[in-house]
Amino acid sequence: MFRDLLTLPPITKTVKLPQGSFTVKVMSGLERFELETKCFGTDVKSRNFSCEVLTRTLCNDVGVREFTDDEAAEVAKAPSTIIDTLFHVAYELNEFGKKGEEDAKKNLGKIPPSGSGSNSPSN
């Protein structure tokens, strides 16, 4: 499924201007990460978060993963627009961000402090 995108020709759009016709392509995820790193000085590894998430969330219709944890660079070959769209769905579905942080904080209050369990030595 997703792997099929990696062998497709680039997504392009031709724009006609008085000076001529120009074709613009959608960058791959990797090309965009490298450009952002060059322009904004951000580490490519941290920018690759979306591909790391997708390696763990893209699956077939019965939940079997399409990629292993080590294949983020392979996912980054897909068009950046597709990576963005799928990443936002995965991000929301897995409750990353503010909601995930709020849930984590709520759950932290339910965990007993270290050493307060029945196996802790009494003083």
C-alpha cells in the first residue's frame, strides 16, 4: 500500500505565467527535512519525527504494520504532502500533544509514589 508510493513519479503541478510554463514538484519527506535543516538549523533527526511515527502506525486493514522501527528513512521517500496528511491522522488518533499530555498528567496522580507499596520495608 504505502510502499507503492515510494516508486511513483513525483507529484507535479505546471503553472503557466506570461514568461512561460514552470513545473513545480512536491518534495519527498527527506528532501523537505534536509531543506528545513539547512534553512532553520534544526536537526534532521528531530524533524524526522513524522516518519518515525508513521513507521509505527501505518498498517494493513487488520493492524499488521507495514514498516519496522528502522525504516523511517524509507518512509521519508514518500511525497511530503502525503507524509503530513497521514502523520496528522496518526498524531490525533494516538493523542499526541496537548490531550496526550493532559491524560498523562491525570494518570500520574493515580500511580502510588515509589516505596509506598506493600513490598516496601517499614521503618
